[in-house]
Amino acid sequence: MPRSSSPFRLLRLTWALWAALLVLPGAGCKSESVAPTATPEAPAAPGYLLTSTLIGEYTNSAVAARVAEIPFVGALAKYPIKVYRLTYRTLGTDGKEVTASGALLVPTVAQALPLLSYQHGTISPADESRAPSYYSSRSEIWSAVSVLASNGYIVSAPDYIGYGASKALAHPYEHAASLASASADMLRAAREFCAKEKVALNQKNFLLGYSEGGFATMALHKLLEEKYASEFTVTASAPGAGAYHKTAFARYILQSKQPLDFLSSYVWVLATYNKVYGLNRPLTAYFKEPYATRLQANPSSDVPQLPEQLFTAQLRSGVLNGTYQPLLSAFQANDIYDWKPKAPLALFHGTADDYVPYFNSEDAYKAMQARGASQVELRPIQGGNHFTSAATYTLGAYAFISQYY
């Protein structure tokens, strides 16, 4: 029987490919309800920034050398950059204060610059060193994102809860509210750092991210415009290949008769929602044996590729028939496709993406258009899958936000 890789081995492969592509040009259920968790409020006490540590200083030629295979990308690097590790205050999914971390990339230039929030993609617990605050050569921010900074953007790159300073906590995978709040609080800490160090900021704010980072970018954009518009004005955002329509995605998975390579990742999503939303169901409510027992012992154990072999009949019928309200409420709390953005937004997505299906971006575009959003664009990457579209996204997203620089 064909089996998918474990979620963590699969994700390590995913982001190894993503790091390489960054520099390529192509590249029986109850019907009870559950109250979704609210977006965490900002910490009550003044100030977000806790510490700042200089990681290193890099010349623009050193940054350009990281993308030497593509000289025209390297030519975008204009300024030396300093990279800092920030720790800051945010709130966890339980509403308690958490010390989080992230990287801040600061170009060495006198003029006032825009702030760019970069939300990274999926990082497995085994790949902790890929989190932005380590600034390792294996991270997403080492190459193309550093070129962006060297081109004249102050880049705020949150680790999210579960990595860096908060690595003792479980990462709330694909949980929109905490991804958004951790990213927003990192932006606040970045502003405080810039004020303290007399780094000049202008009033422009850009948002980028791919895959889980695309989902986080969309959640952040929504949060900033709906709750913190008086504090932040989003200038433009370009999320890529995010799972914005969770309810439709769940139905797509559970009714599929075809092998799906990404089921191991969805095990992580279910585990997150089961905990964060207080469902607290045993794994046997979601997964058939022997997989429930194996996953209980080792969350990274292999799972089959066919949904009907992995998920229980009760789970599948409960979601597809609309009777498993607790879990449906959790999916709906993470549906972030149907709202009206004010700032320019470009949705990038590979049309052949079988990891995060293209309909997620298409549904968002149609829903936003129906609400009267006038500056939303759908940018299909024709024939691209989740991995081959990453580099095309990076270059396209940079071109898109550059219009508003």
C-alpha cells in the first residue's frame, strides 16, 4: 500500500525545495457546537520589545552572492544590512503572555524606509534552525528575503509561537488568529526597536508569505485592517498558496478518492484544532487503527495516502454531512477567504498545486470581488505545483509590492 512520508520528513523536503527555488527564475459525532477562539488581544502593559541582539552585518555584495546563480536578482541588493534577533511579548492561544522571537533585517541607509512583514512557511519541529531568528543559511530569509532588505525594506520576520524563544510550546499550525497576532506584535516590536535605535521608518507596510506563510499573511492583513487600522496601514500584500478556505479544503480531503501526498500535514492541522478549540477528542475519533495508536505514540509516523484509509467513517460523514459541529466551527474560525480588503492584494497560486489546491485563492478572489474589493488580483501560476511555483511567487510578489514602494 502506498504511504506518504511522515509529516516532518515531508515538510523538511518541502522547505528544502522552497529554499532552493527561491533563487531560481521559474521557480458517531455529536452535534454540539464549540465557541471558536477569539483573536488574542494585544498584551495590556505598554511595550512589546524585550531584547535585541545583533546577529551580524553583511555587505550588499555578500547578500548578492547568496543568489549568484541569478545575477539580475543579486543586482537588487543595494545596501549593507544588519540582522537582529528580537524577543517580544505576545499572547498564546490560551490568552497567556508568551515571549516570542523573530529576525529584523535593517538596511544601512539614512532615508526612511518601509516595513515589510515576512511570514515564513511550514517548519517541522525537527527543523527548528530554519526559524528566522536563527538566520541560518537553511532559512527562507537568508537569500531572497535578505535581498529584499538590501533593496530597501526593513524586514520583520516572526518565528511564530512554537519556534525560537517559544520553542518549548507546540506550534499552533495553521491557526489564523495566533499567526496573525504573533506577526502583528513582531511588527510592534520592530517599530519600538527602530524608534530606540533611531532607524527611520516611513508609513508604508508590506506583507509577504508563501504556503503557511501565505495563510499567515492573509490572516495578518485581515487583522490589521479590521482591528488595528488606526495603528497600521497596509500598503500592499501578496500572499502565496495559502489554505484560506479551510472548510472547503477539509471537504476536498475527506471526499477525495485519489491518493493525496499531503495527508500527513493535515494530521498536524487536526491536532492543532483539537487542542486549541478545546475539542479534546481522542485520536481514535479522527483516525482509523492502527494509525491512531501510531500517531499517539509518534506524531511523525507514516500515514496512508488515501483519506478513506486514514480517517474514520464517523469523521468523514460528520464533516461532509455538516453534523460534526465542533470541528466544523474550528474550520470556519480559520476561513479567512471571505472579507473585503482595502489595500491592494495579489493572490499568487499554482494552478496545479495538489498540496494546497488552487481553489483556495480562487475562492478568496471571488468572495472579495463579491464584497466590492476593488484592488484584489488573482495571479495564477499556470501549471505550477506547490514547489515549482515558489520561485515564480517570490519574483512576482516582489514586482507587485514594488509598484507601491
